[in-house]
Amino acid sequence: MFEWSEQTVYGTVTWYTLLIAALIFLGSLLFSKLVSIQLRRSLKDKLSKEHLGMLIKVVSYGIMIIAILSIMPMVGLEPSGLMVAGGIVALAIGFASQSIIGNLISGLFLMGERPVKIGDLVEISGNLGTVEDIQIISTAIRTLDGLYIRIPNETVFTSSITNFSANPVRRFELAIGISYADDADKAIAIIKDIAANHPLILINPPPQVFVDALGDSSVDLIARFWSPTSEWYNVKMELLWKIKVAIESEGIKIPFPQRVHWSGSGEKADLPESIA
Amino acid sequence: MMENQDKVIDNLEEVSWQYQPGPSFRALPWGPHRLPVKLALDDTLSISLEKSGTGYLYRREDQSGRVEKLVQAGKGEIYLCPVEPFHHPARINQHLLLEFDQPVLLEPRKSVRLYLTVPIEIAVVFTRKRIDETVLDVFSFLKPKLSLYGTVKSGLVCRHWQSSIHESIPHLNPLVEGILQLTIKNSGNRWADVRQAVFSAQAMKIYYNAQLVAMQATMKINNELTAETTFIDGPLKAGMSKAPEQFSAKLLSLPGRMVMEEGY
């Protein structure tokens, strides 16, 4: 009944083996599709859209490459022969594409480790900006000046990365100097009051305001505030002037740097004891 | 002090309302109000929607300044309603942390029902009857404040509120604060020292009437560190209306319950 299937098409390849090869190919195609759907369903909440798309491509291409290699002998093509022939070509391509492969592997590791994600404010090898895109070979960031920078993933992977958006909140610090004649406790209370009334300064962790140093020209106060990561810079820009205005309106002076010079011609009684 | 009064001059409906502390005060004019209208609330805030060209000019004036918007629409009405307290500051927090003004010590396998004050914001909604509605503005009489629940690495930025605890429903200004009927259940085997509760914005179910803004929730204490909070979708008193949800869990595909894993 199926005698036609025993007929050779070319060489030792029969219609039967061709049919089996076609079925394996179609089965693999279906299998890779099902795996892709399953991966998409199970990982859609765990991976970003870009990373998930990349993973699905790698897995489905992997399945198809294995399927094609396994059906090659059925259709009269020997993969070993191809490998010998392709070996030399692969060696040449390998040398030529060394950096590309390095970037690609770094890209895969970055997708696994996920030190940055799209939208994060980061500093990578001295470049400060917002991550615009993470591709398999490179990462694109837009600097705060609006410049586009493409960084190879190998550089991203081997550089130290500062991610300013990794945590939901961050602390910033302001330094305020007041004159020695003024009451530091009063200044601290004014600064704490400003923090308490600012909607974007967190209650917890609490603000810290304290005398940090007795400087050359001023009593140096340090104020530390916690704010949402997305807002801290605007708050910082707004706050220093607000503090300056508030403490000066309460009669507290912010002194200029000053130095007292004693001339040798003065009366001895005018000099400080330590010099006299 | 401004008197509670309503009047209509040249087709402009003018409504004044002032909260008077105590068990009975004049019904809050949530609306709906025909246009044009001017509402003066608690001496400090006024809202108006007056005819301007082919549409209306919306104006809100309070101590912080003035907000104006042009509304291009045909016939419509406005009404006020309480909404979740997450619009100010905008797009930063979607959780509410209530810090109790006194800790609640609860024995194992015991539950307690308490009434806590919660902050609310007020939405001004423009409605075209039976067609659609849109929120024109959201304001609040309260100064918002944020707090971190959990660690710096993985915590949540929450709207913070120092909440006073009551054993029965207290009298509050419905424009400023609402009441949360919270049932705390200690499912653990040890005493629970409850000092705070965190809720997800995606689940707030606010009901209101002319004198009260209220919601209900449960807090199930699982062990020494974790608790679960969930809002209940139901009115505290019969006849209360449901406020439109601005942060619907359904719309955002987010869970309405909140698991507190960093202590209570």
C-alpha cells in the first residue's frame, strides 16, 4: 500500500525518511511554540518584556537548531562533514567576532543578574544617565544633558555600576554654617520644623540635624534627610535656600569666611593671651 | 465665622458650609450641584464652576493658592466625593501607613474591633448624567507626609498618618478625615503589640453620607512579624454611597490585600 514510501528520492533518502524528517521539523516547530507560550505565561511577572522576548527567542531557536541537526542525516546531509567544513570558517568568524561574543555573553549575564533596568538612573564607567534600552549586545543610556550613549555590555558587566534608582528611598545631606554668636539648638529646631512640614521628606527614617564641626568661621551643622528616590534631587534643590531664608528670618547669621589679623605695632594688651 | 447658607443669584448657586464639632452638624453638600455653582467650604476653600465662553471655568482657591481649569463641555453637574489619599504628592505612594497613637496589645486567638481616623482627599467630579464623568480636581485639607515601611532596600514608601484610636465612631469633619472600622484578629500563639497598619491603595473601598466618610478593613496577625490587611467592600452604615475608586485593583491588575512582612 505504501510502496511509494520505499522509493528513493535521491541517494539513500526515501520518501519515508523525508516524511519523518518533515514531521520532526513540524513537531519541533510546534514544540518550540508551546514552550514559548508557556515561558511567556510563567515568566511575564518575573522578567521585563525585553528580557522575556530575548529568552524566548534563544530557547525557540535552540530547539529548532537541535531539531535541524537531528534531521540532517535523514535528508542525506552529514553534520560532521558540515562541521569540518564549517570549523575553519567558524574559527575565522570566532576570531573576528570575539568582542561580539563577549558582549553577547555579558548581555546574557546582565539579564540574569539585572543590576540595572530600563528607566533607572545609573552611573556606568563614568557615564551618568537614565537607562533607555538594554539589548543583547549593548546598553543605551541618556545622560542628564540629553546625550545618547551606547555602552557595550562587556564594559557594563566589568565596570562598577552605581544604580541611583535601585532603592525606593535615599538620603541626602546639606551643610549649613551659623555664626558662633548664635544658638545652634534654635537653628536645629528651625531646620527640623522645615523638614516636618515638607511632604517629600520622610518621617521614617527620621531626619538628622546636628552640629558636625566647630569650623574656622562658623558652627557647621549637618542636616540629613530621606526622600523618595525619584524626588530627592528636587527636594535638595528646594531645601537649602528655604533653610537659609528661615534661619536668617529668626536672626541667625550665616557668616562669611573670616580671618583676624593682628599687626605687630599694636599694644601688647590688645593681643590675645596665647600670642602675647 | 461664615454662616451655613445657600442662595441663588443670577442663576449661580452659592453654597457655604462650615463644620461644627459635635454630634449634629449641617449635612455636607456633596452634591450634585447644577452649574454654575460656587461652594465655600470651611472658611478656607472655595470651588466654583462658572460659565466662560462656550464652556466653564473651574476655579479652586485655598491658602496654598489658586487652581484654574477650562472645562469644555455642554450641560453637566458637579459633585464632591471622598477619595483615596494618594493624589498629593502625586504618583509616589500607593500605600497608607496608619501609625496608632497608642499601641494595641492583643492576646492570642482574640479579635478586637476599633475605629481609627484616616486621611482623605476630596475629588471634584464633573458628570454628564447617564453618559460619563471625569475628575476635575482632587484637593485635601491635610498636609501630606510620607514614611518608609520596611527596609531601605525593599521597603514601601507610604502615605503616613498618625491615627487616633476610638472604641466607637467619633465625630469628625467629613471633608478632612474618615473613619476606618478595623477588626484586628490575632491568629498567632503569642501576644501581639500592634502599633501600625499598612494598606494598599488599590483596595480602598470608601463609603460616605452627608456626615461621615467610612471604610472597613481587617488585619489578620499571622505571627510575630507578619500581618495581612484587607479592605471590606461594604458600607459602615445603611444608605451610604460608594465613592468612585481612583486606584482600582481590577484596573491595575494588582492585589488588593497587603501583606505586612516587616512588622506591625
